[in-house]
Amino acid sequence: MRPVRDIPPVPGRRVLLVGPAAWTFRPRTIVVPAIGALLLVLVAALNIAHGSSNIGLLDVLRTLLGGGDRRENGIIFDLRLPRTLAGVLVGAAFGLAGAIFQTIARNPLASPDILGITWGAGVGAVALIVLGGTGGQTSGLVAELGVPLAGLTSGIVTGLLLYALSWRRGIDGYRMVLVGIGLSAVGYNLVYWLLTVGDVDDATRATTWLVGNLAGVGWAAIGPTALALAVLVPATLVCAHTLGGLQFGDDTARGLGIRVSTARGTLLLLAAALAAVATAAAGPITFVALASPQIALRLARTAQPPLVGSMVLGALLTVSADLTVRLVAPDLPVGVLTAVLGAPYLIFLFVRGRRGARA
């Protein structure tokens, strides 16, 4: 048996030696999330500090640590902190969900936006808002928890439909994208049909939610969202150890001892739940799940989107977009900006895919 120290280096990787054992890892998979996390902290602090009444960064830190006067506490804890935390949680969930979908489908277009998960979650949330009358004078648990729960349920159901309709002795990425586009079209039309049959006030509230907006997210939504992600994120990261084997095809994955159908179905269900939780919390903030895994992949130079890097960059993109709209156009929902920036990126992916197919 060759000594560990005689093992030739692998390009792009480093060998970590602990006694007789050795692990290889890519430094970029650690450096990229670390730098992204530092930038996220900075952007989040700026997002809390800036607004109609600016607060210095040192004053923000002092207030978060228990200092600050009544005015600063009210602005930060009642208005800006929950909005910023929502951006972090929602962006991280979208980034992780997009990385799972794109890895399983082996297609950069496979994201909750394209595959219909966000619109599927929207059907349940809008149905409860419009048909359940949660707008207007209604309050309580139905208004605070009912909409996220309805969005989560319908998003998971959409994920199950996507898996069932895409399965033909295995999952083909191209077929999954086509099925997802069909589900997205169905969900889109159902949502706008519901808007036509509802009360004007309820339809207005639903429309505001549909464009993706962090402005209305308060502490009542932060708690359930954080709790759901505290369960889903670790479960997804634990189950994701099979993703490397799934990249080699079903026969090879089975040869490696992976239960292909169970592993793929579990990961798709978890990714759908992540996207549904994020959508239910702040609406369908589009293209974050599409772009952040691909950006993380290129920065880390890995064969598939890195999961932790996708989470960090998803949160960074969402909070950065929220900071931008608050500085430039305070009344503009963050989902509008991500859609405007994401549409050219989607066109780029289509063009790049066609050039690759011709080559």
C-alpha cells in the first residue's frame, strides 16, 4: 500500500493529512462561501442602516448589542431587521433549492422559477388570500400562518407532480424542464384566474405578494420560516451526499450502492419544500434560485453547484437587491429588480446552451 504522502496531487485540490488518513478538498469551496458571508454581513448592515432615516453603522451595531435609544430600537428591530433577516433566509433557501434542482437535472435552467414550484406555491397562497378572505379586516393565525402554510403545501404538491410526470425509468433533465414549464404555465393561469374572482382588496394584497416583496415581512413570518429552514437545510445537506454519485447516471449510481429513486425523490422533495417556504414567506422572488448556483459554480470551479456557496450567494443576491431598491426606488418590490436582472441572464443561458449543442 502506498504511503499517503506519496499520493500525487489532484489539480485544483488540496490534501489534508490527519495521521494515516487523508482527505482532498477544493480550497475555493471554502474561500468562496467565507468571502460571500463577509460581504453578506456588510450588505446586511448597510441595509439596516440606510432608509428614509439613516443610521450609522456603529449605531446599528450598538443597537443590535442592546444599546441605542428608543427611536433607533424602533427603526431597527421593528422595521429593518426583520426585512433583512427575511432576505437572508429567503435567498439562502432559494439558492440551496436551485443548486439541488440543477444538479439532479444536470441542467442550468432547472430552478424553482422555471420548474413551476414557485407558481405552485403561489396557487395555494393566493387561493387562501382570495377565497379565504385573509385581507381587509381579517387577522390572527389565518393571516399570519395560513398563507405560508398554504404556499408550502401547494409547493410540495407541485414538486411531487413534477417528479411523477418527469419519471420515465429515470429522470432526464430536459424532460424535467419541459414538464416544469408546463406546470409553471398552469400555476400562472390559476393564480391570475383566482385574482379575477376575488374581492378587490384581497386581489390587491395577493398581487403585491406575487411580485416578491420583503417590505411586508415581519417577525410573525420570520419565526416559522426560520424554524422550517432549521429543519430543511440540515436534512438537505445530509441527504446531498448522494449527489456526486447521481451525476454518473443511474446504472453507475446503483453500482455505487445508491438507491437512485429514493435518493433523487427525497432531494427533489426537500428542494421543493425549500422553494415553497421561501415563496410563502416573501412571494416568488424570481431568478435568485436560477443565478446563484451558477455563479457559485463558476467562482468555486466545481463540477456541480456547491450547496453552501449557493446558499450564501443566494442570500447575498437577495439582500443586495433589496438594498438597491431601497436606495433607488423605495416603493419598488425586490422581485421586480431580480426579474429585470434575471431575464438577460436567462437569455444568456439559452444562447449558451444552443451554442454548446451545436458544438
